[in-house]
Amino acid sequence: MLITLSTASLMIYPLGYVFALAAEAGFDGVELAISPQVTLRGVAHVRQLSRSHELPVISVHPPLHRLPHWISQRDTFVRSVELANELSARVVTFHGPLVRSFEDHEARRWRQDMLLAKERCSPNLRIGMENHALFGPPPRVFPTVAVDPRHWDSFLEEHDLGITLDTAHVGSVGLDLLTVVRAIRPRLVNIHLSNVSDRRFPIRHPIAYSLVVQHQLPQRGLLPLADILASLADTGFPGPITLELSPLAVHFWDPREVRKLLTEAVRFCRQAAAIAR
């Protein structure tokens, strides 16, 4: 089972240093989150880092923030696919539309942009539709289709899409994670693996909540991630298992601590997956 590191976890660092840390911690590859470093240095720079550290780019994630020439959803989807093709990635992840029904206007626009990008996919590249999170304490708006991938079956089948399941996002909704994973296993192409803290954090701002409560180290938190990894290994899921972590969770201010915590996270994942063998 391939275990990879999302470069978004340490976007504050130079990309070359993130590759180096991932190699030292024992990851099998990376998920490349498109960032200013990536767009400024170009694909050739990413390829050179991948070769020198012997870490393939297994998956690609669109920019987390707006970048020049990546403003519209259509441009973002198409450019992400083109970059993933150039790097021979296996998966490109698109956040699903934040809607209550796939017949909503926003969902139809999302479908059009996604299909245009899908036409550009190489034969070995899959699109993984990612589930959304909810932020802050109750009461919360619950857009069912966007946050619960068990409602996506007909839409995914119609367009031959996979699922990138974010475990922390599932945890934020309050769904039973193991039940969700078992239900969507046939469509899984990527797991964004991270835990959810039990700390109280009343602020609803999505970025703050995501950094402080969600996207915690897999070995620390409320979610049964060891059970999830064992279940996936038991069904032969090849990965990638992508650790998408908050920079706060890995103590980004201390590179030695970052290296230690990432190494522990990889060890946790491998040991959990080995339980199924």
C-alpha cells in the first residue's frame, strides 16, 4: 500500500525540502499540491526533485488558493489534469460541488468543467472527487450530497469517477468512518488520511478550524484510523494513502520535530496495514 505525503502539509517550506523530508521519513511518493513554487519553477523542477529523491508524484491536488491563470474552476481543473499527465500521476483530486443535489445549477456547472478536464486525462489518470468538511460546533448546515460520498453512486457511475476520501472531513460530519469506507471502497482511488482532535475550538472560520481541529497526525485523535488502514489492506487497496496534515500538527516551526513526527506517522500506517496480513 503506497503511503504518500501531501506537499500542502508543509507548503511553508521550499518544495525541495519537502521532498527531502518525505524521503527521509520513509514515504513512497508525494501528492503535489499546486502552489506558487510549482507554477513559478515549472514541471521540470518537480521532475528533477522527484528523480533526485526517488519519490514519484502519485497524485495531484489543485491550488488551495487562487493563483494567476488558475482563477476559474474550468482553468483549474484543466490545468491540474495537464500537469498530472506531465508528471505521470495516477490521481487528480477535485473537490466535489458544495450542493444539496447534483441537479443544482452549481453542480451542473461543476459537471461541465469536470468533463472538459476529463477529456484531457491520460489513460492511467483517474479523477477522484473529494468530500467536503463541516466547520465549527453545531448547529451546522448539512449539504448532504457534498459531505457524504455514499450519496454519489449514480453520479460517479455516470461519469466514471473515483473518490478521494478525506477522513478528517468525514469525522467533521459525524459519520461512522468505517461504514463509509466499506460502502465506497469500489470507487476509492485515494485516501486523504488525517485525524480529528478532541479539543474544543469554537471558531467557525474554515481555515482556522481545519488547521487546529482537523488534519491531525493519524496516530493522534478520535478517528479509528488503524482499523481503517487494516480494512483497506485486507481488501487489497493499493493506495495511495495520502497524509494530508496541518502544518501545526507536524510542528512546522521545528524541522527536527517535523522529521520525527512524519516518520512516526509512516510507521503507524505501515504497522496498521500489516495487521490485516
